Amino acid sequence: MKLNKWVSILTPVLLLVSFLQPLTPLADTNKTIEDESIYDLLVDRFNNGNGTNDKNTNSLDPTAFNGGDFTGIGLRLQHIQEMGFTTISVGPVFKTASYDGTQVLDYSKLEPRFGTKEEFKTLIKDLHSNDLKIIADFPLGEVSKENVLFENGEAKAVPATSETINWDSTDKETKESLKAALIQFMKTYKLDGIRLTKLTGIETEFLNELIVAVKSVNSKAYVLTNEQSDAEFDAQLNTQKMDGMRQSFFRFDADTSPLDTIFDNTNSEFVQFDDLTGPRFTHDMVEAKMFPPTRWKIAATALFTMPGIPLIPYGTEIAVNGETAPEIHQLFNFKTDMELKDRIDNLNTLRNQSEALRTGEFKMIHNKDGFTIYSRSSEEETWIIALNNTTKTAGFVLPEDVVSSDKRLRGVLDGDMIKKTEDGKFHIVLDREVAEVYIVEEDKGFNTGYLVATILVYVLFLGFLFLVLRKGRQARRERQNEKVE
């Protein structure tokens, strides 16, 4: 029997087995910011895809431009897709005096070392064709003192540092110039959102004007900030939440009590452990002499299952360390072992497919001595998440009102299965430093169809191997006979 005939037999059987597995609902195509997960990067530090624009760059100098560009992001798009992110934040892309893009020289021009206008539009087109959104930063403070708006007298400013200035947001002409620059940027590049940064000294009323301006160009565009603000942003940072997350997971046997108060079913805030403006979360782990991959696996499970919009800075998947810039802005090393990439992918995929994990109700079930259990639920589904952030095996009996007796808990990370025991209860038991995500589903007993299909696959596969080996032996005998003759 020929190989392609066996392939035609095995393929539908394998598909049958896959469809016998319970499926979670797919994400709604009409996404809001609460449905997104964001990969946050700096153009200069991600990937160099076009050497022709490397003017005055030095990848060995952490304070200099390293050569990353729009083309480089496009070439590594699969890397980001493989982790399940729905939105890419590329940071500031304007002509700049600093590698991180914050010291803006001209809001009307792109940084030449990042690429051309056409290359940026190509990147945006590639992202959109792959169902990915793109957000860029618009810094409102600490821009270069050589910014053209200031030099041309179109905007007023006050010194911020010896090299930078802050805009005077009380000045009418300054506000109009900034608003016009923002609107033109949105119109030119068809972005899916803007993140307003460096808000110190900027009035809330003016921030709301800028938010309205962005949405006048694209009503569905997200307007975000990486700071806390009273303005009407679609999403913003909650420093209390971030600090509480860091405190709870940077080491084993940590105090997880902050988790009792920082989550109140608020989905329009970022849930994150760090950003690109301060110490990396890995730095906390290293300072505490912890093993980052283990710490991050538990932390990432919390990140993608707690209320809020997951945001992960580039390099998290390789546990980038650092306390301050430029150390926290290392050039991405794609040759480094990416121990966390698969975990991020698995968790992000679950969240993308589950409305309950994105916007469902949050309920803390148990949180004591580093062993945390909570649920995320909607009308269609319920998830139980268990995090054992201790150095001992931990157990807990779920209250009767959490899971009904006709259900079971199926772990989707490590395959743990929990059924009602003889005492009529559900016992969650986890080894030390382990996290599991359980889907609550009907307990249908023994899945005979699945077992039969699985056995059939193995039988057919073994039969296939037997035929291949027999054919190989027959061919060898024929060649030997030919030599004898």
C-alpha cells in the first residue's frame, strides 16, 4: 500500500479525535480594548531588517541607536503571532534624538533610522492582513528642545531637562499645534490606536480634547496611556495593580494578600508586571535570587487570567533583566532560549478563545499563604485558576457553590483532571510552584468514543510502520538477489 493512501486514511481519523475534544468558544470578531492583548516594543531594539538605514548606529553601544526598524518588525511578525498577541505597540516613531523615540524632534516626520513612510505603511498593511492591530506612542512631554514646533514658535514650552522640554498645555496655540500633529499622524498612517505618554503637566481637559481628536479620525481607535489619569482613556495603567502583582509573584512564598484588593472586575486597565519605563520584573526575581523561568510561568498565568488587558514588553519571553534604561532596553536576542514563549502562547490562545477569561466576572475563592484560587465566569463558561506560589504541595476543597456535583475540572496546561470525590467535594491539589487553569465542564463519565478513536489511530499508525518496514526488507532482498545474479 502506498504512503499517500495511508496518509489519506490517517488524516480524517486524527481530525475526528481532535473534534472529540471539548472546544471553548471563539472570540467575538467585534473586539473592544478589553479583548486585546498587547506586545509592547521599541522599534530600535527589536530587529534590524534593513541595513541601508543604519546611519550612526552601533549595536554594541546600549546608549546609541542599535539599528532596529519597521522592516525588522515585519520580518519577525511570526514570532509575535506565535505568542497569540492581538495588538502590537511600537512606541514612538517620530524623528527623534533618542533611540527610544521619546525625544521627539518633529511630529510630522518619521525617524529615518526606523524606516521610510512607505516602509511604515507596509508594516501596518502586513499587520492588518494578519488581523493584528498597531498602536504608536505620541509623547506629550520631555521632547527634544530642538523640536521644530518650539524652534518655529508654533508652541510654547518650559525646560524639562538640559536636553528636553515640556509643552505648555495652557497655551492655546500650543494645544492647537499638538492636536493638529496628532490628527495628521492618525490620518496618514491609519493606526488602530494612540498611546499618549509623558503626561506630566498636561491638563485633563486637554487630554480629553486629544482623545476626541483621535476618535474623530477613527471612531474605533483606542486611546491609551501608560500612566494613571483622570482623562477618559480607553485603558490606562493602574500602578497599584502592577505593584501588587509584582509583590505577589517575584518570589515563592511571597505575600499574595494584595491580590484580594487590586482586582475589582475592572477590565479597562492594563494588567502587567512591568513596562519599558522602569525596572523589569525579572530584575526583582534576580535580586531575590529566584529562577526567572519558574517565576514567570506562574506570573504569566495570573497575567492572562486576571481582569484587565494583558501587556507584555518585548523580551519578556527571554526573561530580559534590567533596572534602568538603557539596560531595560536590550537589543532582542532571537538566539536566546525562549522558555516562556510556549507558556505565553498557550495562555494567550486560551484568553483569545474565551470571553469569560477576557471580560468575565472575577471571584477570589481562596488566597492564603501564597496559594491562590479564583474563578472567571460568564453565562456560557466557568474557569478555575489555581496558583501554588509556595515551596510545598498545597490543597484546597472548593466550596459547594463554586462547582456543581455534575461537573468536573479539566486542566488545560498540564492536563490535570479533577472529579468529585466520594465525599462529594472537589479537591484541588498542586505541587510547589505550579499553576493550572481548569475549565469547568460536564462530567460525562468515560469517553468511549474518544478511546476507540485513539486506539484506532495507534493501530493504523503501527500498521503503517509495519508495512513500511516490510517493504524496506523486501526491497533489500531484491537488491541482494540482483547482485547474486
